[in-house]
Amino acid sequence: MSDTPYVKFSGLRIYSQNVYKKYAWIELLLNERLNLSNIIFIQEPSWGRIRNVASMTDKVGEPVMGMPKHPAWRRFFPKPADPNSDLDHPCVAAFAHQCLWAMKPKLRSDIFKSQDIMLLTLNGPRGQLHMLNIYSDSKGSAIRALFFFFFFLIINLYSGVL
């Protein structure tokens, strides 16, 4: 038996949208999908300066980079190598509604370490539920990464390593 409390809901409602790096679009989705979705998967999320925080070295302050927050949603995204860079930002993000927080949603960056692919896991009474959010760019880098991941997984399962 799982130590996760049972969460009763009639079904998992997932909404997926490419927001084309529009901050206001994410804010709108978080408000409009509040009672319609349990999980929102975002492709091409906005990533930019949210505000400045006090700094000892800069009068203007240090920039805080990121994407919108909402009190009813927990956000998940692959961590950029340089969070204060406009160039290095995630291409996927997810928001889990507070009704799922008892299922302990978790970003599985131990399995996929990519700005284009994220694996989100929920812990339920019947085990774990894994969901992928994928952004496929014009070079197909996410598709290649998935191919090599599954190829590696099959080889290791067949050889008895996993």
C-alpha cells in the first residue's frame, strides 16, 4: 500500500498548449483552466525578467528570471544551466493543480535531463503515473533524444542490466 493519501477525482484532465513564449498567455491559461484541468503542459513557455531584487553591486538590482506563478498551481520545468540568461531557458513546463498536490507531483530530471523533454510523475494508490511533455523543434532534437533513450532502455532490459 502506498503512503500517499488517496485522492479521489473522476479523471485526470490534462491540457497541452504551445504558448509561443507569451507570458500573458500562461497567466490567462492558469486562470481560465483553474476548474477545467488538473495538469497543464506548456511548450515554448515565456522565460524572462519577472522583477529585480536588491543587490549590493547594482543600483537597479539583480534580475529574477522565470515564468508566471499562481497560488493554485505548482509549476515544474527543467532547470536551465544559467537561470539568469535569456538564451538558456526551458522549452517545456507543466503546472499541477492543487487538487493533485497530495499525489506528490515530481519532475523526473534524473531520467530526462533536457530542455525539450520533461517527465512528470504522480504517486497514486495504484502506483506511479508518468507523463511526458515534449517540445519538438525544427531540428528534431527531442525526437532523437527519445529514440536513443528507448534504444538504450531496450538494450539494457534485454541484457538484464535493468
